[in-house]
Amino acid sequence: MNEATSDGWGAATDVTKKLTGSWSFNRVIEGQATMQGIAIFTPLDGGRLAYREQGHLKLANGTIVQAEREYVFSNSGGGFKVFFKEDPPRLFHEISLSPSSGGELSGRASHLCRHDDYQSAYTFLPDGTFVVRHVVSGPRKDYTMNTTYTRLP
């Protein structure tokens, strides 16, 4: 079987294991806000990971608020699934990863939330960082959000 690999991340099926731990992140919501914070991936049963982020969201008008978000990641064949942390869990999207010529692993997915469309892309870079991009469009939402994650020592 020819499995997608990248030197920094290994096989696509190993990505969720390599996410375990603490990460700093920098987020830009184009034209609307920025956010810096910490994201922690904690192992759960069944090979799943709890994702929790906390940080300071700075709005375009200068207002700063505390913000947090939680998801559950689950290994899936050649990538992973991301679920909203709800009971029962609800699928946000499933990412199938493939290697690029630059040594990256990347994948895309879409999610329709009522009438708003989320186009998401994950890029796992050879240096061990990763980037998540969400382009959201629809009657209620219209923004692009880029988040870069760097592992904490």
C-alpha cells in the first residue's frame, strides 16, 4: 500500500498521534480579528484526541476578549475526522491527506452549516508546524481564517 508520507509528520495515518501535546497558535480572521493562544491535544479512548484552545481574540476595533473552542479528532484511514464536541458528537469534516512535492501533507474538506459554506484546508509542514485555513461564505458569514500552529517545548 502506497501511503502518503512527509518527513516531518510521517505517514498520514500517524498525524493524529503526532498532534498530541501543546501548541501555540496565531490566527488571522482577515479584516475582522486576530487571536493568539494555546491549543492542547489530549488523548482519549479509541485513539481519539480532545482539542481545546484558549486565547485572546483582538477584534478590529481593538476590543480584546477571551475565547475558547473544543473539538474531537479521530484517526481516519489516510487522515482524520474532526467532530464538534457535542453529545452525541457531530462531524465537522473529514480530511484525507496527500503528500506534495514540497514535503508537506495536505488535505481539504467542506462543510455546510445551514446556508453557510466552510471550505477548510490543513497543511502539515516539514518543519513540524501546521496551518489550518477556513474560507466561510454564505448569508450569515463571510470571512477567511488562517491559523498557524507551532509545537511548544
